[in-house]
Amino acid sequence: MATATLPYSSTQTEARQAAQQYLDSRLANGAGSKEQKPFTVPEINIAPSFSSSLEDRKAVAAQIHDACTNSGFFHITGHGIPEETRQKILALAKRFFKTLPREKKEALHVKNSQYFRGYEPADFTYVNPGDWSEEDAAPETKEGGYEAGLDPTGGDGQYRELDGADVNGNVWPSEDDVPGFYETIKEYYGQVLSLARHLLRLFALSLDLPEDSLDAMMTHPGGIARLLYYTAPPNPQPLDPKQKDKEIGLGAHSDYECFTILLCSSASGLEILSPDDTWIPAPAVEGSFIINVADFLMRWTNGVYKSTVHRVVNRTKNERYSVPFFFSINYDQMVETLPSCISPGNPSKYPPIRAGEYVLERLRATAKDG
């Protein structure tokens, strides 16, 4: 990968205008390509990918390739993260949102962080910036949480924040206010980060690249973990493609980074926009994580892997908690189309961008005054 520098305006344009155009095109009626095969969210047992056999790892990678060229979403089982660890982080989310007084949460508000870290009330952002201009846009009922830059390997000492600053931008509640918060996050974040690095090697194999070809890009990656809470709606509505939803947990959007590893409670809510512009509820698979392609992978693959548009609408009478982990490469890395995905008849559709600056601009665009 080249490490050339770019004018900041180029990254800003891609993060603001180009990203919004892509989202708008997918949300427009008839904008999606017609399906070539039935839309599915497959379940992939990745246990064989931990084998010493390259052929076993390639077999899992082939399943990932199929999923990424179909729905862009898939479940993984056999991931090796204990159920106890998964349930502890969901319980922590519930404890934070339900027991910490509002004034304590407000003191940690993301408006006080230039990196959008901390507590985020429901009315502070729209993940689709275009919703700010709609008078009848449904309010998002999410509440946002925390990012923890906790690399169990120690990294390489070269971590930089989204804007390139040599600082630690994390925000934490005090131990007295939420006992065990940091240690629980540290345990979960460390294990999911290790899983993310493993998955990126599988993504490399899925693109017929050497499995270590992207390793240099994740020596000090900027993965962002969040705790999210979706309230139980007073009048839950079934999915109806012809009816605009009045209460949205998280608006239609694509994720910014390489891919997302999602853990969620038993309450359903995730809905995926299929290639023929139909909202499809994501099925539940016990003990799994949900993985979805994000913008960096789409740019790397020249659109072969699509950054899939999705949203969250709680259609049950139960509260919903989720813990997405947005896996990024090193924030000081340039993201540009893989040479193997470019040909004379298929030139790169995407100009290079700086990873950290791109994510930061996307975050800024979600705020009303961003």
C-alpha cells in the first residue's frame, strides 16, 4: 500500500459528500441492483480457520467471500470467545444505562470530546446526516457508550488518534460510579480485538491475497467499541416496507471502517437493506456474532464487497442492548483500492483516504452542528 499524503479536503469530501451520495442512492427506490440469488445472512462456523491447515482457513475464507458478495452480513460461530464474557459486557451495558444517574452520564457527554467518545443521548446525532434536513425524521432512540483503546498485545507504540494526535482520547466513568466498568471493557475489548485481527487475515484470504498481506495495517488499529441501549417502544410496529417508521433506534447507514463485530441481546431489531431495496430482519443465531462489511473494505475491493446499509428498529416490547465493535486499520494508514481489484476495464472507483480523518469526518457529520 502506498503511504502518500493527500489534501485534507479530499478526505473530507469523500467522508461527507461521497458517503452521503452512496447512502442516498441505496435508500432511493429502485437504486439497488437486482438480486442474482436469494438474499441470506449465512451462518459461518469459523472454528476451522484456527487450524494449522491453510486449506481449512481458505475454506472458511471462501464462505466469507460468498457472504460479502451477497448480503454483506453473516453470523460467525466457533469464534472462541466465552459466553460468560459476552454476557458480562451486555450486563455492564444495562448497569450503565439503567443505574447511573443522568447527571453522571451527562458529565461524560460526547460533546465534550473531539473524538466523539463518551455518553451520547438519543437526540445528539443521526447516523444518516441527511435526516437532519427532514422535518418528519424519526428520532433515534439509541444511547451511545464507550471506546476503549485496549490492545492485549500492547501494539507497536505508534497508535495515533483520529486526527493524528499522540493522545489517548478515551473517556471513562469513575470506578466509584460504575464499579468494574474498565476491567469488564478491557476483558471484552481485548478478546474481540484479537478476533478482529484474525478475521482481517481471513478477509485477505477471501480476496486471494496472502493472509498476512494486511497485517502491517493493524499493528495499532483504531477499533471503536460502543455500548448501546434501545428503549422498549410504547407501541411496537411490525415491519412494513410501505409505512415510514415513527420510532427508529438507529437510522439507515453504512459503517465507516473495515467491518463490524456485533453482539446483541435477545431482542431483535437489526434490519438490512437487500440489493433489491427491501428491509430484511436479521435472523438470530444463538452464541454468534454478526459481521458486516464497512466502507474501508468496499473501497479496498473497488465495490466487490458492498458496505451494506442497515438500521435498528426495536419492534418488540423488550429493551435491547448491543455492543458493536467497529474494527479499523491503523488511523494513520491510507486506504486505497487493492491493485488486484483494478483492471483497465474496471478502474478504481474510490480515491485514497486517510483512515482516521475519514472516520472523524463521518462522526462529525452525524452531529447537528457538525
